[in-house]
Amino acid sequence: MKTTNHLKKITLLLAVVFMAYSCSNDDDNTTDPPQSTTITALASASGDLSILVAALQRAGLDTTLDTAGDFTVFAPTNTAFANFLADNNFTALEDIPVDVLTQVLLNHVIAGEAFSTALSTGYGNTLATKSGTGENLSIYIDTASGVSLNGVSNVTQADIDASNGVIHIVDAVIGLPNIVDHAVANSNLSSLVGALTAGGNTTFTTLLSTPGDFTVFAPNNDAFASFTTSNDLASVLANHVIPGATAISTGLSNSYVNTAAMLSGTMTPLSMYINVDSGVTINGSSNVVAADIVATNGVIHVVDEVIDLPTIATFATSNAALSILVDALAYADTGMSTVDYIDTVSDATTGPFTVFAPTNDAFVSLLAELELNALTDLTPEQVDAVLLYHIVNANVQSSQLQSGTVATLGGDITADATAFTLTDPNGRLSNIVTSLVDIQAANGVVHVIDKVLLND
């Protein structure tokens, strides 16, 4: 019995000593606080990203990337930054204006965490913005062979997991892209780039590389593969550019706009008809298949068809509000028409003409006025005689319209350039729709009117 009691006492004593030792050992070896794993912290811990960290600090973005969130950062190495400075004639980071440096750095950051397995070929948006619009700049990611960005920077180490996102190391600084940069980076626009630089011509690449505001409808390679034209290629290419505007797709509406192409021998810009009833369609045939590729000097919308120089027929057939006029032209051609209407208005080499184009409502009102059910209640020759009163054998923009007699192919009508009206030989007055004037085609100009003009 005594032996048993002694064993119990010894066991208890050993347990107390062990516990005391353990507590003493814990007190002497305090646990170090956990290391930060934010994007800024991980970059700061890497000797090869020291220039990036210095740049972030100078722009005040180190704090942003040290806070909670989800970011994807394409992080240029020291060598990448050194090359960037040399290529842009900077000797140090301090030579770069802070606002420019900030945008360059933001051009390496995408909102949201995207590991390499989630990246695919296509466009995303960085946190950099286009000056004057606030639109986020686009970045082209190509995963055909590794991961490249805007055609200039390659991921050399991917998927460095941070507590607030992910870092991908890249071998070049991603410069702020202009329209030409985006076109060159996308292999599906190589035919466009080839056309823009054909014969060593640098006019377009120079223009679209300069600061400014341009909207470019860029035909893809398939569009060029199926395109033939007898028109001047330089004019056709200019017809894809809207100068002086960055038109994001959500801001587009059914409307006519001026392009950089000009009426032959003049400085009068050709028009383009944009329709947004179902997607975005240009001049009734070319559809936007990739929208809102934002550059520093504008925006690109990729289209599936080359936009050839428009004719009067282009604008008549692409606007549903003029469909009865198109029917009238075709019906007149079934008889002994004075003009081969459809062929004439479709030929970019004819004219130029001025066409006063009655709306569908104008034709409906005419039928009611004449107590007819359809245009076919008239003979083709009668329709021909009416149509001739809507055509002038000259290109007359609204600013060139003068009050007095206007000689049409059918006879004289009277114009009031102040009230913007036309009066036919029967004293019937038609208003020129002020929002639908100067629709300029390669073979003439269209002004929309609200009443059909009648002959004597």
C-alpha cells in the first residue's frame, strides 16, 4: 500500500514539473506576428521588383495594393522598367510626370483576381483611364502561346498568390495603348494593319497614333478576305473613321455621322448611318462583333464587313424610314423611267445628285391625299414623273441652299433657305427635316423631307 502511494506522489510531481517547464518555455519563445502577403508586401520582398515598388510609392498606389480587395497585377521586373525608361528617354522614375506614371501603373492592374488558368484570348479593361472620358483602357490578352499583353509584354512567372489578389511577373512595361497599338496587337486585325500600311503609306498609322478622339470601325480579317471594290482604298479606309469623337457603344444611337472620307474633289465628309435596333449595324450591312476597345486616343469597334464608300442607295436602303421611297424607285424602273433609278443611285461613280427624300409617312399622306391604296395604283410613268421633282443634278449641301427657284430633273420648285422648306408647282409645302440633312454619299447628298413633291 505504501509503495502504491509513493508511486502516485512521484507521478503527480513529474506532471507538475513538466507543466511548469512547458509554461516557462512558452514565455521565453513568443510567436512572431504573421508576415503580410498583400500585393505590395510580396512585391517589396522581391529584389527584382524594387523599381516597381518605388514607382508604386511615387504614385501613391502602394497603399491601394496593400489594402483588402481583389486585384490582378502584371508586375514588370527591374529590367523591364530599365528598358522602359531608356526607350522613353527617361533617366529615372522621377523624370516621369506623376499623372503619367500613375496611368502607366494602373494599366498593369485589372479589377478582380484572375489566375493564369482563368485568362483567355480577348479584351479586358485595366484601371487606367482615357483622358477626358473616364473610360477604362482596354488590354489585349493573347494566350495562344503563353500569355502576352497588348503584343508587347509576356508573363514569365504566373500565379503568385496574394491575400488581395494575384501577381503575374512580366518582361516589359505595358505602355498606354493608342488605336494603332491595339490593331497591331490583335492578329485578327492583321489585314487591316496591312491595308493601312500598304505601299509604305504611313498616313493612317500616323493619324491614329496621335493624341485625339477617334472612333474606328475595324474590319476583321474575314471581312477583308471577302471584300472587293473599285473605289480608292485610302478613301474606303478613311470611311471607317469618325474623327473628333470617342463613341462608346452604349452612347450610339440611330443616326448619321460624318467620317474622315471626303466626297471626291472636295473637303465635304461622307456620312455613315449607325443603327442600334439589333446590335450595332453600319450602313445596313456591317455589324459590330467586338465593341469598346478603348485606347488613349479613341475607341475601336471590330466589324464583320468592310464599309465601302456609301451611295445614295446605301442610305435609302439602310434606313427603314425610307423604305417606301426605295419601293417607288424600283417601281418606276419597271416602266419607261427617265432615269434608271436603282442602278443610278447605287453607282458611286455617277452624279453627284441632290435627293430630297420623302419619309414613309410622307408617302402614306400622299396616298391619302390622292385617295389611293398603294403606289401601284399609279403607273410607273406617273411615279417616275413624281420622283424627278426630288432630284437635282448637283451636290447641294444645306449650307449651299439658296432661296428661290431650284431646278430639279422634273421641273422647277421653290426653296426657302430661311424656313428650310420646298414648295412644288401645286403650292404644296414640304419641310426639310433639319436633323436629317447633309447625308453625304459618294454620288450625292440626301435631305429628308416630310411631304412628297408633286408635278403639275
